[in-house]
Amino acid sequence: MNKKECEYEYVGCCVDLKGRDITEMCDCATEVSYQTVRKRLGEALMNFAASMGYETRPGGSRRGMFLSNDYHVSYYKSRYKGKPCYYIDHSCIEHVFVKKQTKKEKNNVETR
């Protein structure tokens, strides 16, 4: 993966995913900072923020609230279905980002 490509991809929110998988993910989660999530998710986080109606750049055209300043939002590191993930708890809705497989990992799965 090149440096600009995000290592994590959005897989859905708790209302779209299986409850048992979400519960297991939440049970082993560790809270992290916005800065950590921003560093790990990169552009995927900015796309998520924009889709939720947040401002994504200082002085932007929306002139609204930034995701980083919303006190109803928390950030976590965990595992989702055995894969490393980060999730955003936005007003008690978990939005899940799972680590993408590398080409090597994909090839290992295909050759089994």
C-alpha cells in the first residue's frame, strides 16, 4: 500500500452489522483519542465526517462543527470479527473501520 492509501475501510454501522459481532467488539475495546483515529484512518475519517455533515477543513464552506469537537463522539480501538479495527461511537451508534488485507494476506487466503 502506498502511504496515501488508507489502511482501514468503513464496513458499516451497528444497525447494519450483526449484533453479536458488535457486542464482542465493544467488550474488548480500548478508548483512543481523536488524534489516534485521525492518524490511522486518514482520508476514510474525513470522508466519514463529511458524510455525517461535519466540517472537514478550517474555514470550509460549511462553517459548522468539527467531528473532533463533538462531545457526543468517542473513538475506540478493538477487533471486529477477529480483524483489527477502529470504531467511532456517534450518539450510541458504532461506525466500524476494519484494517484492509495486504496483497500478501490476500494471496495467502487464495492459495489455501
